[in-house]
Amino acid sequence: NARAHEPQTLSILGLGAMGTALAAALLDRGDPVTVWNRSPGRGDGLVERGAHRAGTIDEAVGGSEVIVTCLLRYASVRETLDPLAEALRGRTLIDLTTTTPDEARELGTWAAKHGIDFLNGAILATPPMIGAPGAQLFVSGPAAVHERTRAVLEVWAEIVYDGAEPGAASLVDLAMLAAMYQMFAGLLHGAAMAASVGMRATDFAARAVPFVAAMVPHFAGDAEIIDGGDYTVPGQQSLHFSDLSDIIRASDGAGANSSTLRAVQALIAEQVTLGHGDEGMARIYESLRREED
Ligand code: FVH
């Protein structure tokens, strides 16, 4: 039922790797799309497949009800859109550029000031994943804008609505990336340790990936403890036991840089000092989340 949505004319501003993938997915579904890129020479393949190339950015904005920006970063969005505030009035702007929560809020305020319906979006997918299972798109902004545009967005990814506050989608996106980068830093640190006994990184990966994949689901249990507010739940390995000192000695002995592990050790030590040594790893959430609700 690919076309069971209210058709809305749509322009994509920015034909980098991601903007091109977004436009291609619309063409795959048979939807019309107008495309624009700052520099010429991008989007020829899209035009060959039926996309309309706007000659100017004014044409791209003036010709569609929904304007999607997918640019390098927030500064490029403002540089591109600020001169077009009046042309955007009464239209819908969906920004899929990676932005910080504060930047998304600022863009939301700017849009409201100029009578522009605004939805902030954060893509959790690589360009080849767009339109395929596994791609996710977090969106936040007024519910009415989300509901009106959802059928269009669903061609790209599974949509997760993070509520009316525009910064929320960016915050959750960057929180997921924070988790991912720290996990990869951990794997790289492990590979650096294993190198001291002559293990190649590929061999370490072959053993570490299934192990970490089996461990990751345990985070759901930690999350239940955090939400329940009782860190004394029995059956957890205590912070006294997992103070990481053995691992750090092994890392130092292997000549690896132990700084990422020492950062985790400091969080554990803080909670032990505060008297929570008998509790489990979930407790260090209290050292990480310093702000009150
Ligand atoms: N690619 C990915 O895997 C990630 C997945 C997660 C989300 N991101 C975000 O998507 C935004 C765009 O990423 P991209 O991969 O399309 O990036 P590029 O291929 O480098 O294309 C950048 C486009 O931005 C245009 N641009 C840059 N500066 C300006 C400016 N000042 N004014 C107007 N347009 C500008 C650039 O145009 P040009 O250089 O060809 O003229 C490209 O169209 C990004 O936020 C990711 O974090 C993708």
C-alpha cells in the first residue's frame, strides 16, 4: 500500500551521500521529488531517474509544501535557510542534519517566529540502509506536524516520535552515538591489549564480537534496576569485586593505553566511596547522571 498517504510535494536540500539516498528512496516508491544542492554536479543520477532539479534554491523552497534539509551541520542549515525565512512561511521544514539538541531548539524557535512548521529529525542509518529494514529515524516537534508528515518519512526508515520538544530527537540520537563510540573504544582497547601476545585485530574481533553481542542484552536488566530506583537488587556482581584493578594492571603490563578503562574505574570508585560498593554496575549511572530531573 505504498501510496496510501496524502501526497505532499517535497524538496530535498543537500545532495550529499544521505540527501541522495533520501531522494532515491522517494523515486523508488514513485514519488515526485525536487532536489537542490549548493554546488553543481551532484544529483545527475536522480534527475535521470525523474527527480526535478530546482534551478535555484528559491525554486526548491517555493515549489514544495515540505522542505527537507540534509546538510553538513547546523551552521550550513542556517546559512542556507536564513535568507529564505519568508519563502518558507506556511510550509513544513524537516531538518535531518545532525544537530545538537540546543541547535534543534534554536531552529525550532526560528521556524516558529517565521510561521514555519518544523520537525527535527535524526537519522540512525547509513545511506545504503535508507528504505531498508533496520534504518531508524527519530523525530521531534509538534505532534500535528509529525502526523502529517509521517507517511512521507516512513519511506526512509522506521519512525520513532520523541515528542513535541524539538531537541529530543537530537538528544536521543547523540546519546545512542555516545554509547556506540564508547563501546567501540572498548573493543579497540581490547585489541590493543591482545596485540601484546601477538594477536591480530581480526582474530581478536572474531572472539570479542560474539562475546560483546551476548553481553549487551544485559544492559536491559541494568536499565530496569535504574528505573526501579533500587540498586541493591540481589544477584549483581558488586562494585567492590569489579573495581577493574586487575584489568588495568593487565592493560598497563601489555603496554596499552588504559585511559578509557581508568575513566570507568573512577566512576566505580566514586560510588564505592559513597558507600555503594555492595551494589552492582548499574549504580555508576548515578555518577554519570549528575543533573536532577
Ligand atoms: N552519511 C551518514 O552515514 C550519516 C548517517 C547519520 C546522519 N548523517 C547526517 O546527515 C547529514 C548529511 O550527511 P551526508 O553524508 O549527506 O554528508 P555529505 O555527503 O558530506 O554532504 C554534505 C551536504 O551538505 C552540503 N553543504 C555543506 N555545507 C553547506 C553550506 N554551507 N551550504 C549549503 N550546503 C552545504 C553539501 O553541499 P556541497 O558541498 O556539495 O555544495 C552536501 O550536499 C549530516 O548532518 C550527517 O551528520 C549522515
